[in-house]
Amino acid sequence: MGAHLRKLTVDIPADLLIPATTASGEGVTPTVRKGLELVAAGGACGRLRRFPGKVQFGIKVPELRLATSSR
């Protein structure tokens, strides 16, 4: 994580926060961080979809399957 932190106050409905923290198995701060990372990753994927042709990834499909099956 970078050196620049911002302290925020956000209103999050309990019916969203409780299932999210339960699913992550972590507290509020790590859960919110993970959510922000997922939003950022989704944006990156959206930008990749705009490229014509193929995009070369640094990980092969079998490696990806192994990584996701060990969760």
C-alpha cells in the first residue's frame, strides 16, 4: 500500500456491509479496501476490452485455474 492514506467517513447500509465482511472473513477496513481493489480491477478489464485483437497476459490458463482453485 502507498504512503498516502486518506481517512474517510462513509455511510454503508448494514445489509451490504454484514454480508461483505462475512464473505471476506475480515473487518470493515480490509473489506472496503478489497472492494475498492475490485472496482479498480474492473476498470482495468474494461479498458483492456477496448483493445482490438488479442492481449497477451503473463499467466497461462492452467496456472490461473490452479490459483483460483486453491482459494
